[in-house]
Amino acid sequence: AQSVTQLGSHVSVSEGALVLLRCNYSSSVPPYLFWYVQYPNQGLQLLLKYTSAATLVKGINGFEAEFKKSETSFHLTKPSAHMSDAAEYFCAAFSGGYNKLIFGAGTRLAVHP
Amino acid sequence: DTAVSQTPKYLVTQMGNDKSIKCEQNLGHDTMYWYKQDSKKFLKIMFSYNNKELIINETVPNRFSPKSPDKAHLNLHINSLELGDSAVYFCASRSGGSDEQFFGPGTRLTVL
């Protein structure tokens, strides 16, 4: 069965520092992969997605992610963190024929001055 | 113009009660979903409807019954509420030609 693993339930960075949130998937066939962000008390917003086109995907708010098949990874990065980036981040993959999203456990990003 | 809306936003109720959560999307999408987010923020799919037909039904107690009166609406009815049902429930929708799901703002259900 498809599964998504996010390493690190909490990540803390300084403002201006590099953000790196890790995501690994398990699948014999590379799935479609997504990163969603959830701000406090809000719904999920799509940051970016990989759908078997370019392996380096750029998203909103300066985030990008690189699909690495050899490592079964889809890590999310941002060169310079901003205070407004503090949120919960979810990696997800499609499973099955009806676009059922399988989510990782989430990573809470804290940004401090 | 809210793309995917849910009502109510907050729902506090006693154990044993029956309650409903409503979801509406104005995006013209033909597939809708219900997800449950537990207290540890873990998100799991519950149901999905495509053109009013149930296509995904995960291992969910039969106290939960989704209903789709039309393509734009997917409601969730919960009978005999239990403490463990306390969670945030998210509705989402997707167009048939796309892989992106649009999420509603969530309904925080608290069972006392």
C-alpha cells in the first residue's frame, strides 16, 4: 500500500534561513506527489505538485521541491524563511484510481526572529 | 466567492447525539471528498463521491453516512456521536480533468 513519511514532526528555523522539509514515499510506481500548507485554524492550500513532468517543481510563496526517484523523496525547500511561513506542512501522494490522497503525518514549521 | 464551503465551522455536541456537516463547492467539480484530521493533525480520507455516486468508502464506522444530493454538495451525517469522533472534518473537491483537490476551511467537531 502507498504510504508517505515525513521526517521530523517539528522543524524550527531562523528567519532568513533555509527551510528543508523531508518527504519520502513508498511505491513501486512513482506517484503524483503534493505539498500542502495549513495555516492555524484554516484549510489546506496547495503549495506545489509533481505529476511526472519536470523533477524540480516550483510552487507558491517561493517554495520548491525536487522529485528524486532513486531516493523515493520529494523534499520541500525554501531558500529564505519568512515569519509568515510558520504553519503545518503536509506531503501527500495519490493512491488508486480515484485520486485518493494519502497524507504524511505533517511537519510543523516554526520560524523565529 | 468561497470555492469550497463548509457549515458549521464549529460544532459542539453531547455524546449520543446525531449531527450533520454540510459541504458545497461552486467550482463545477464532479468529485468530492471527506477527510478527517485527528488531534495529532493526521489526515485520512473517509469518503468520495463522483457525480453523486460513492466511489471511495474507507474503513469508517457505519454511524457515518455521506449523502450527495447533487454534484455541488456532499453532506456528512453522524449518528450516535462518540468522544473519538472529535476532530476537524475537511471537505474537498476535484475536477475530473485535474489532479488537484481544493479543500474547504474545515469543521471542528467536539463531542463532550
